[in-house]
Amino acid sequence: MQIVFYRTPSGREPVREYLVTLPIADRAAVADVLDAIREYGLHAPGVRFKSIRGKLWEFHVEGGASHRIFYVVVTGPIMVLLHGYRKQSQKAPSKEIKIAERRMKEVLYES
């Protein structure tokens, strides 16, 4: 599966920027998950995928801290990484979901 980062109209890549701020152990954990997804797609062993709403999904990354990355799959198959955040509760905060949903709509309706 091909993985791409959502890009804002100004050219920023928020998920990539988020990942750069993580401690090295957490970045390594994310890299391992992304490598598994590239190789095995949505059947990547050890990766937990969760449906959020409609076409919006997230996967979990366990490292020094728990991180979640929202994504959408478009034709190809291409996984577009929309938004990342550090998990601090059982349920995804509505603020984080709204950011991901807005970006997902941009991706789905501009392609």
C-alpha cells in the first residue's frame, strides 16, 4: 500500500510535522507501523485499525507513549495520513476527529 501525507493548500504536511516532534523511540515505533502497512496493507500484523466515522479510520501506535493517526484510503490503494495526536483517553477527542474529518473531505472531494 502506498502511504502519503495530507498536504495543506500552503504546502504543510501536519502529520509529518507531528512525527518530527516525537521522541526517537516513538518515531521508530511509528516507522515500524508504517513499514508494516506498506508491506501488508490493511492486514498488517500487529497493527490495530479502528473505524471512526464513515471512511475515516485510525491506527494505533504503541511506543514510549500511545499515538493515533487518522487516515483515509483512496483509490490505488493509497492511504492518506490526515492527522496525528497523542492518546490521552480511551475515546478520540471530538476536536481531533473534526480536524481529521475536515482534511478527509478535502482529500476525497479534490481527487
